[in-house]
Amino acid sequence: MNKFSWYEAKSVEDAIQQVNSTVSEQLYESTQDAAIFKSGGVDVFDWIKEGLLKPQKIINIRNIPGLDKISFNTKDGLRIGANVTLAELASNQEVKEKYMALHQAVNHAATPQLRNMSTLGGNIAQRNRCWYFRSAEHHCFRKAGDRCFARHSETGENENHAIIDNGSCVSVHASSISTALMAFNATVMISGEDGKTKKISMDDFFVRAGQDIVMETILKSKEIITEIILPAPGKNTRSAYIKQVARESYDWSLGDVAVVMETSGNTCRSASIVLGAAAPVPFRSGQAEKAMEGKDINAQNAAAAAEAAMSVARPLSKNGYKVPLFKSIIKQAILDIT
């Protein structure tokens, strides 16, 4: 681990004045004087310990006043400060009562110890999971290299990788919580250098590899997440979340799905269906949503929606199992709505 100085940010404005780069930019092309943000620090310190990230200064934004609050009302919905820990979110009663899919996603994230450290802002901004990307010995596209090692049909170990939108990069986004946030049509509040705040939908917050191989979110160096907002649910809103892992323990997702529906009796009036660990960013399945809207919530229609979702899947040499896996958990999550 390289030596670095530590700066304790006193405010959002103070933090923005101190920072000059992002983790994404430094992993692609490092500079000598990099100053980066750290919130919970779990993902950032993983990169530093591997020798892939060598900042000169770390700006700790974890203790900035005012970014650790959770509030709810029927007008503004659920407002979650960027520094709220996953443990605090998991124990919040209003999240459990009104946003079940988010409650389930948070409780399936990481270990209890890591949930005490990890912040929501840091969780959604973390870098993708791929053993080649996170290896100092492999210079892939996302680290200014000339290839994707996981895509190689013979030597590529890609069993945990993307089956959708897997062109230039086949890694998968690490935040399963983002799957639920996107299903609830959450927005991200971002403060910038000019003192202004912009509101970005979760659908626009993430950047596809085909758009920019360096960045996985729209965050620039002089920008900081301050809050995540979820609209107030209607009285007939129902939701469910399922995460499939390799072992019955705390593990990275092989596939997860969040379903949020507005219902009338047993009929789906509108649906929001988002997949995690299927693509390099959380993937909203418009195909599955269209297949369910206006239909009764039953096994036949749920299976048809799952088939529709996987119609765009293009599995790699070793992850074809993800197609039936997703079909199964999508169907089950829809049925769990009832």
C-alpha cells in the first residue's frame, strides 16, 4: 500500500475543493497528485491494497454533517443521505413497511460487519466486479489495456460475468442495492463545484461500457452524491427482491432481480423489473415489464415475462447457466408480489 495523506472534509463544499480525480480515472490512467473521495472506504481500500490505486490524498467524506439522515413523507417520498450506512437502512422501519424490495436487497448485501461500515452513496458508486479488472497483472479495457481477458472463449474465466450488453466489457456491477433503487425509480442528488445540485434518475446515473469504457457512473471528480430519493409508493404498490448466490452465505450475486408493481386486485397495472449481475450496469428489462403490464399475476404470465427478459441475453462461454437462473428468479419475484 502506498503512503497517502488524509483530509477530513468538513462540508460538501470543502470536500469538492480538495478533490481532483475519481477512482475510475485513476484506475484508467494514474496521476502523481491524485486526491480522491472515500466514504465507507470498503471498495476504495480494496483497490489501494491491491496496488491498483495510488492516491496522494484521500478526502474522507464519511463525517460530513447532514448526509446521514433518513426521512419519509407522502409528498417527498423516502430521502436517504449518502452517508447513511447499510445497517441503518436495513433497520429502518419505514423502508421495511413501504419499500420491501429495498429492505430485502440491503439485508442481502455483504456481511453485518461490512453493512456497519458501508454507506449507500459509496455502495452505488463502487466499481464493477471482475477478477481480471481487479488484478494488477491484467490490463483490460477498463485499465487502458487492449483486451477483455474474460471474453476469451478458451482461457477466459467468465462464469460470473454479464450475459446482457456484454460487448467491450463483460464485468457486472457490484451493487445489488442499485437493482432495487432503480426498480423504485430512485433519483440521485449530486452537488458540483458550482454549488448547484442536479437530480439524476438511477437509469441515467450508470454509464454503459459502450458509451465510456472508463466511467461506470456519470460522477465527475468535482461532484459528490448527497442524497438518494425514492418516490412515495402508491397504496397498491407491491415489491419483491431475490438474490441468487453460489453459497448459502454472504457472497457476490450471480443474479438478482427487483420487481415493483402497481396492482389492482391480482392484475399488474404497471411494472418495474430490474436485473442485477446480468450486465455491466443494473439492467431495466423493458421486455419483462411490457409482458406483465395489464396481465394477471400468475405463474404462466410470470414465466412469459421471464422469457421475455432473457430474449436479449447473449451468454459467454461459461455463464450460460445464468439464463435459466434469471428465468427462475424473475418468475419467483413476480409471484412473490401476490
